Amino acid sequence: WLVLAITMVRFYMEKGTHKGLYKSIQKTLKFFQTFALLEIVHCLIGIVPTSVLVAGVQVSSRIFMVWLITHSIKPIQNEESVVLFLVAWTVTEITRYSFYTFSLLNHLPYFIKWARYNFFIILYPVGVAGELLTIYAALPYVKKTGMFSIRLPNKYNISFDYYYFLLITMASYIPLFPQLYFHMLRQRRKVLHGEVIVEKDD
């Protein structure tokens, strides 16, 4: 992710615009974000102390954004919203992996710890806003082309409309984002302020 950050900064300094940025970093982004599937395995075997559910939702939503939105729908690759979630993801991951690395080395600088549990307060909403705006920008193209949709009649007698699937995906952010966000806020209080968090049974 540090490589990705350096590439983005260098591109903007040379070009002075965000247009073409995604194309210049897409291979690196696809590699690192797809490779992030291993994070779910790391959570399962206890290498990192993160909830499997939280990691699963975050990783799957990002892979969806990378492959089924920005990769598949080229007309939206120059949208400013793409830069929004790219910057949020990059800063978040550099901070998070730094935190895990120093923790494993048993030498965690306080600034890294502080950044891990403070930067997300701004970066999470910015990232989500970028993702939602990018999906919204993709809707007209998806509706016009009918991409990834299955129409009746067909031999399997099933139908699927990717346009409505994207609308449902956008709506799913309403219940999911607050849960992830407040989970991180609880972790923040626990780690930075030493509060004992008692989880309520549903």
C-alpha cells in the first residue's frame, strides 16, 4: 500500500490531475486488494486480533468495488469519487499494517497506535462516501448496457438485474456501516482509554 501511495502522489505531481490515475495504479491495486483475502485466514488462525465477520465484510466489499465496479465499468474510472475511496483505503491500510507489524515485533510506537484508532474516524466515512458515489455514477451505464444481467426467457429460467443489485448494495451500507464504525469506536475506547467494553447479547 505504501507503493500505491507513492505512485498516486507521483502521478498527481507529474500530471496535475486525477484523470488517468486509476489506470496507472490499477494493476497494483488489484494485486494487493485481491491478496487481502488472506486477511480473513489470518483472522481465523489468530495472527491478527480482528473479527472474522468485520474482516470478511471489509475485504469482500473492497474486492467488489475493485473488480465489479471500477475494473468492469471503465467510464467511471476518472470519477473524483474513485480518488476519494482510493486515498481513504491507502492511508487506512498503511496505518493498519504498520500497527500490526510493530505489534508483532513487540515495539509499537504510540503514534502508530494513536493513528490506528483515530484516523478511521475521518477515513471510514470518506471511504464509504467514495464507494457509494462511485456505484451511483455507475448506475446509468449499467442500466443502459444491461451488463452482468440475465434476462428471461433462458434455459435456466432465472433472471438477475445488476442495476437493482447495485441499488440493494448501496442500501446495505445503511445497516452495515454503522455497525463497523461503532465497533471501531468501541475498540478505540478500549485500546486508548482502557475502558472495559461489555458486549450486549442480542
